[in-house]
Amino acid sequence: MVTRRRTAVATTIAVVSLALTGCAVPAQPAQQDYTGTWVLQGEDGDHTAEFVVSADRTYTASNIPIDLACRTRDEATSPPGCADGRGPTSFSGRWTVAEGDSAGVRFYYSDRFVRQGYSTGDGLGFFVGTLDAPRPDYLFVRSSSN
């Protein structure tokens, strides 16, 4: 009887300790966390770069800087405008929530990966050169009209 009571107390202490130390797995952002209109920070007006992300897992990208939209200059695998380097460019496609440690949203054009927007405290950050940069090259924030 005493042994059972000690085991129950020890189990309770272990459970409470785990809860208090924050050993819970952090929640990944859900699909609805990305839906809405995202505009390039600091831009406004008719030619603002933006992603309109819909709940049906489609998106429309408008006025996106060419270095953000074009990972390669291969016309067959890139959004329009990438082969000849004209910009900015507009395109649409499908999106998915990024899996793993890097929370964010992955954008695809014609079923080919274009770029990932990483969740930041301020919005969606996009890296063009390297992920080791201290800040993203482009930061898109949720439009105030959402």
C-alpha cells in the first residue's frame, strides 16, 4: 500500500515537473494562419508586391520582385518573366504549410517549388541569397484590410 502511494506521488511529481518546464512541443502554425493578403513591408499603392493566400490552398502573387520569384532563369520551371529577367512578375499557383522546424508557407507555380515564406514575429520573411542572413531579404506583412 505504501509502495503504491509512493509510486503515485512520484508519477504526479514527474508529470507536474514536465508541465512546468515547458517540455511541450510547440504548435506549428495552422493553414488558416497563412490565409489573407500579405504585402511587402513599406510598400503601398497600385503596384505593391503582394501574395493573396486563399483557404482553398491557392494563391495569387502580384508585382513580385524578380529575384524573389525566380530561383532559376529556366523558363520551363519558373514563373512568367523569369527567363528574360523582366520584372516585377505576377503569377498564381498552389501553396502548402511547410513541414518540420521551419514554420512557414511554401509556394508552387505549375507544381514546381518557387519559394518559402518563413514565419516571423512580423509576418512572412523571404530569403533570396542565404538562410544564414540575420534578416530576410523581403518581409511581407498581413494587409490591414484583412
